[in-house]
Amino acid sequence: MTYPTDAQAKAAILEAGRKIYQRGLVAANDGNLSVRVGENALWVTPTGVSKGAMTEEMLVKLDLDGNVLEGTRKPSSETKMHLRIYHEDPLIRAVVHAHPPIATAFAAAGIPLDRPVLQEAVVQLGTVPVAPFALPGSQGVADSVAPYCRQYRALLLEYHGAVTWGDTMEQAHYRLECLEQLAAVTLHLRTLGCDRVMPEALVRDLEGLRPAWGIR
């Protein structure tokens, strides 16, 4: 896998930030995004800025120890979580943290999204567990997500929100949208009193599609 250029990374962050804000997956200044651009470099969103109103000049370039390489803004308070995800799986190229309302409701309830009810979610996400709560911006958040980075593609953060990652910002962003869709369908099924899930054989067939869909 290659790394995106600085220009590609910044453009991808701004586009994804606008989309998640417009879709209501973040509110106010919530959320943060990052893209890795080298063995020891990434671009991350700044703190205190709406993801729908960011400009290229606001973004901050860091090394994987969190030292600022470029930019005048303070990086996101959740940068420690992003850095830990990149350290845990060096193949990850992008991370999106947001507060999608329905998925966040499951996170607040401590309920994982682990039932195969939606074909796209089975292929794109698989099981989505809940990481235990830690204070925002603390090292505890980074520590809480660390055990999940290699085995999963998305994660609910207890009482907090959700985080997704991928080989590109586009993939990480799409996984966030897929996660919220899965949460919405799961909630509707519960409202209907339906406990139906896919047969195991169908789940295995769908999982077998991952390589063709560019999912490792």
C-alpha cells in the first residue's frame, strides 16, 4: 500500500468532513478525521472547528508521536486515539471519529452491533463491538480502542460515539455511513419486534465477497 500525498490527504479530509456534517453524523464542533501520509506523518483536523466549515489552512500535520510538523492550529483533542490506531495497524491509512445519532444511542446503551441483518454491513463492517468508556481526550480513549484495531473495521465508543478506519479516507467515511445505516435498520427491526438474522451460510458467502470489494 502506498501513502496519499499531502494534497490528496487534505482534500479527502475536507470533503469527508463536509459530508459527515451535512448528513448530521456530527454536530457543532464534534468529531475528528485523519489521514496518514507517510511512515511517520499524518494530517488531522484541528480542535474547536465544525467539520462542515474547515479549510485547508486549519489542518495540522503531525508525526506519529503527536509532534506538530506543520500548521498553526491545535490538533483535535482525540488525536491520541488516531495515533494509537495507526500504531496498532500500520496498514490503516485513515480514521474517522463522529457521533452518528443512532449508532451513538447503541454506544450509550452499551449494545454492540453484532447481528447480521444488512448485507452491506456484513461485507463492509462485520461485527461492531463497544469499547469501554474513557474520558474524552485522555490516553484512556486510545487504550480502550487498541485491542480492536486489527480485528475490526468500526467501533462504538461507550457513552461517546463511533470510530471507523480504512485503507483510504473514502473507505473510512463510507464505513461510518454504513455503521449508521446498520444502527438504523437494527433499531427499526427492534421496533417491529423482529429477531430475524441472516443464516450463517449466507453470512459466510457475503464475507467471501470482501476481497472483490477491496476489503482486507
